[in-house]
Amino acid sequence: MKKIEDLSTLVSLYEGWEESMIRSCFQGVMGEAYADDPEDPRSAIVYVNCFAFAAGQPNEALVAAWYGEKVDSFAIITARDASWHEIFEKVGKEKSRCVERYAIKKEKDIFDIKKLT
């Protein structure tokens, strides 16, 4: 597991994932990113506070290293590929429990300003 300093190398792994915490990490505002390879990453975890976002090819070694170094007690972990969830449960053992969590809609222009005024 390598901490990623050049976050531009991870952008393609998170393409289309509209999550403000991921964007904040990429902008250097908060959080950290880890990957299997700093120059040509295939697997990555963006970690902001207690939220983790796994992307790319599911990677058990990356998850094991991340758990060992970063997870003290609690983390909310999400990934688009269900194979990541299986790895997190396997590696985390008693620390992990898979639950379904619903995302907040990120629709643009959903408020009727006249009505709100």
C-alpha cells in the first residue's frame, strides 16, 4: 500500500463517481488516498475521516494493509464492485459487517426557488 501524493493518477479509477468527499480529497482539502502502485494504480482507496471509497480492481493486499494501518475502530466503506465488499468482509473479519446504505440524491436544480421564497 502506497500513500498517493499525485492524486491525478487516481482520477480515472473514480471517473463518474460524484461524491464530494472524493473530490475534496483530489483537491487536497481533506483525506488521503492509497493505491497498489503510485504511478500506475489499478486499485485504490480514498479515505476521508471514517469514509472509505474503494475503486478499480478489487485488491486483497491493499485492503489488508489499509485495515492494518488506518482502521482503528470504525469505517464506512463503499465500492461500486461487489467483489470489494467480499474482500473487506474477509480481511476485516469481526471488524466488518456489510449493510445497505442509501445515498443522498445529488440532483441539480431540484429546488423551486420561487416556492421556497
